[in-house]
Amino acid sequence: MMFGLYVLLTLGALVVAGIASRGGGKALWLALLALGWTVSQFNTLLEAVVFSVMPLTNALVQLAVSAIAFALLAAIAVAVSGRWRRKEAAGARPALSWRNLALILCGYELLYWTAGTFVWPFVAEFYADKPLPAVSLVAALQVPRALIFVLAAWPWLRTNPRYAPMVLGLAYSVMGGIAPMFPDNPYMPPDVRLAHGIETSVSNFLFGILVGYVLRPKRDASSDDRAESAAEFESGAMGR
């Protein structure tokens, strides 16, 4: 049951991202696949391996299997959002700059350590017998993790989505915080999963808003809407 809830929540987040997108077809499918698999699996398991919660070999197997599952979920999300026949528009350019990148990295470090400070009393006993990495290494690890979050969202941001900050915050929160903590697993007990679920869902939501706002594509949305309406009209005319 809990695994089914994980699948439904993940699919729901992908559908919302699909509906918000102005793109469609294969490009949107690949964008949702990259967003879902990277946020829900790759970035989560990366830290699980570093914190000795999961062995590397197990993580690699899960990554391979989940890639197939997320390819299917992304395809379903595109279909449910009604975007398969839409043009594969991916011409928007996220506003990447050194200033914006520094803001994203600093924002992630701040959110990560703030959330971690609040949750630590509830999970300290669980990590007491585990060989945790040095604080400096943990801090350094958050730099590539923040960049991975950005890379995961990049193809989706290229589709010039509507309400990018809120939708990306929802996607990061649900797929990278809430949903993965529902299924039972042999690596983390329910109380620890609950604590981490609250921690990561809140911090990831705020981080998604930051990334979506800072990198929102600088493009005339009105022209996109006109082009989108014309494409829908043309598609409807061809359907007749």
C-alpha cells in the first residue's frame, strides 16, 4: 500500500509538471524522466551511500531498475497531461549566470544545514553506530547535489513552463522528500523516515522555489501562449 502511495504521489507530481510545461512529445517525456528519476532516485541515493545507509551495489541496482520505472511514469504523465501531440518546444533559455549559480549553491547549503539542525535530535540515535563522513565532506557534497537538482530541472525549464517556481518546489518536495519515505525498506526504520521526510520535503520545496525563480526562462510568455494556441487549433483542425 505504501509503495502504491509512493507511485501515485510521484506520478501526480510529474503530471503537474507536464501540465505546467509549454512543450510536449518526446522532449517533454525526456524532461520529466530526467526530473523524476534524478530527484527521486539519484540524488537521494547519492547521500544514502555517503552516509552509509545503503551499500553502493544496492544503490546501483535500484538506480537501474528505477530508470525503467520512471521512463514509464514519465510517459504516463505526458499522456495524462495531454501533451503527446504538442510540438516539442524546448527553446527557452534558463537564466544561468555565475551570480545565480552562487545564489543557488548558497541557498541549498543554508536550507540543508538549517533543516538538518532541526531534524538531528530525532535521528541522532539511528546514525550513532554509523561511520558518518566529516562535516567538511558533507558540506562539500551539497555542492554537486545542488547542481544535480539544477541539471534535473534544466530540460523541463527549457520548455518555458508556467508557474515554474511553485511547480518545481512541489516536484522537489514530493519526489525528493515525501514520496520516497513512504515505502518500507531494510535501511531506515519508519520513525527515521518520517523525520527525514518532513525535513527534506520542506527544504526541497523552498529550494525548488528558489531554483525555479532564479532560473526562470527570460522569454515572452505571451508569444508562447499565442504559438501554443495556434498549435492546438492546428491539431484540432487536423483531427477533424
